[in-house]
Amino acid sequence: MKILVINVSLRPQSPLRLFPIGLGYVATAIKNAGFSFDLLDIDVERYSPAYVESFLKSNRYDAVCMGCIVTGYKTIKEYAAIIKSAHPQTKIIVGNSVATSIPHILLTRTAVDYAVIGEGEQTVVELLHEISAKRPVDKVKGICFLNGGEVVTTEPRALIEDISIIPPIDFSIFNVDKYIEYSKVYPSDPLPIPREQVRGLPVNTARGCIANCGFCYHVFKGVPYRYRSAASLVAEMRAMIEKYSLNHIYLLDELTFFSKKQTLELVNAILDEKLHFYWSGTCRSNLFDREEDLEIMAKMKASGCQSMGYSLESADEGILHDMNKKVLVAHFSRQTKLFHKAGIPVSTSLVIGYPQETPQTIKKTFDCCLENRIYPSAGYLLPQPGSSIYDYARQHGFIKDEEEYLLLMGDRQDLRLNMTSMPDAQLQNCVLEGLKRCNEVLGVGLSEKELVKTLYYRLPKIEKNNA
């Protein structure tokens, strides 16, 4: 059976070309199951739309596997249409949140044949076996498909309880040298080594999140948070460092650290194994809350922690409550001060545009960033299917046609849906003014053109965190 795996590109203008962790696990599972396949990595190669169309039309496959977050619905729909128009018999399999959050729309409004729900490693392999053998797929757990015009949902697949046993990603499937080269763009300033010497790849430490924020949706939403053992992580890190001469490892998770105990287990294991590399990760903004936590932070820094990210989202307590953040502004400020004391740079993100947002709440949010000496990644509220704010947007008439909205989705740095009482121009000007103030006070030194440009890419990575 001829199989194609596609890594789509959702931000073709961005300097970032992050390794696709979810697809990496799925592609590794397909390879480990004995299937051979071609890889079309559109993101790292930045193939033009014309090249992609020509490739898909010129090369016939029995099955095509792809997936992305739900903001890429338009891209998935376009690729599926191209494939089916040229090769009607090809089976199209789609995973990630574009499948898990909107399977009914995906299957009834596009040429996609199968939506993989939740974790995809085992599901995709079983599905490919059934397709290859030309057997019915209704016994494959964790998928949706059309039968006589009706969407069929099979029995849910049980979660992989111990994610430490999942085989590590086989980076050789991808152009790993290119991903290492582009990793130089990712880490924050200040860097411990010259940027041109950075050699990095990601490691996945956990699946899911302990929170249930109202604006957020991810494949593991609503299922228990699972994290890998420190032993499995350091073993994988050592192997990657030795094989690829890495000096940076990026812990790219929804949530890397949920407890102090878990944090200490990993940093102690890194120190005990005498691994030498720099790393960045994420935590909740209320994880560290007392002076004695500086001892943990000191170990984090000694183990190579180069930066930590956690979200403020808003400095208005009413908005935070409606977001279901279950974190107070005081928690964020207290933790940020501790990280500053520990000498660990931090980054944060903002979600601007909840219905009760005003010029005053936006100013309050940027004031909080200035008080804490942190340059934020600012983005507009982008309701995602499966989130409570998406349900609100539909119930209150902000989203009238779901597919029309899905086709307009994209990066949150563009204002795509305004549910505040402010006109679009006023809302956007308030955000730009806040960024300008951060730029001036924190000495980032960006021109207005560069300020606007950062909204499209990676605002937290230009943060200056000098005491």
C-alpha cells in the first residue's frame, strides 16, 4: 500500500519552523508497524501552493495521513479536495484537533474519509491495516467516518495510561538537519551561547493540562493529565544529545510542570545524570508561590533551564473568572518576581477580547506586564470548537455559520471575531498602544512596523528580562 504523510504549514510567513511533535509520534508508529510511506513536509520546506497542488495531483497514494490544529481547517479542506479530485479512490485520514473537535463538519463538508479522535498512534496503525486488507473499519476504535451519508462514531479508544512507554520519535523520518538549523530562531534572549551555535530539538514530557480554561481546546481536553517519568525523559534526552549533538531541548507541552514534586524529579534526574544542555518549558502561573521555592528554581537553573513560560491572559479578575483560569493576578506577579530573583527569563501570553473587555481592562493587563518587567505575546480571543467561549459565541449569534467561521480562522494575532462592545479599530489600537508602551519601557527597541509584525509570529521570544 502506498501511503503519504503530510506535515501542513499553517504559518508560511513565520520564521519559526517547529518540529511537529504529534505527527512525529504518529509517523513513528506507522514506521514501527512495518508500513513504508512518503513524507511531504510542507512546513519545513515551505513548498509553494502550486508545488503542493502539482505533487498531490501527480502522485497517487492509497492513503494520505495529515492533521493540524482546528485553525487549519481551510488548509485540510483544500488539500483533501485536490487529492480526491485527482485520485477518487485515495483514503484520506485526518487527526489532531481539526478532527477531534469538529468530526461532523470535517466529514460532511470536506473530502476527508476518516477522522481520528484523540491519540492517534494506535488508531492510525489499525486503520491502515484495515484499509490495506480492504476490510470494514467499523471495529477500529477512536474514529469517525461516513456511512450512507451518516456520521458513524466507533467505540472510544482507551487512553495510553503510561505515556512513558510510548516509543520515542524517530527523527530520521524527517529532515532533522533542517529542523536543527531552524531551532536557532526559537529560544529567548538572553542566550547562554551565541545564537548561531544553538542546536535544538523538542521533547514531549506530558499530554494534556490540569486546567480547563474556557478559551482553550486541545486533543487531550477533558481527559486526565499524564506525564512521563523522569527516567524515561533523561534517557531520551541523553540519546538525542549524543546522536544529534544538541545543546538545547525544548519541552513543548500544553503543560510541562504541574507540581513542585514533579519539577524536582525531572531537574534532579538531569543533574544526577550530568546532562549538559539548555531547556525551556511551561508551568501554571501559580506553581511557585513562596521564597523557599527559590531553592527549586536554583536547581532548575543549574540543570539548564533557560526560560519558562506561563500565561497571564488578563489582569482583570472578572475576565480571569470567566476564563475559568483559577489563577489570580497576584499569583502571576508573585511567581514572576521569584523567577526574576532566580535569574530565569520568563515569557507570558495574553488573550484579549473577552466580551467584557474594555480599554480600561486592556490597559490594566499591559500595566501588569510592565510592573512585572515582561514583554507579552498578545493575541486576540479566537473561540475554538469544543471550548465554552465557542459555545457562547454560537449562542449569542457571533458565529452564525460554523463552517464559514472555520474557514476564516487562523492565528490569534489577527482579529477575526470581535465580541466586545468596542469597534474593531478601537480594540486593535488599544492592543497596539499597550505593545508600544511595553516596547518603550522595557527597551525592546522595535519599530512600529516590527511591533505589528511580531503579532504574527512570536512575541514572547523578543522579551527582555533585565533586572
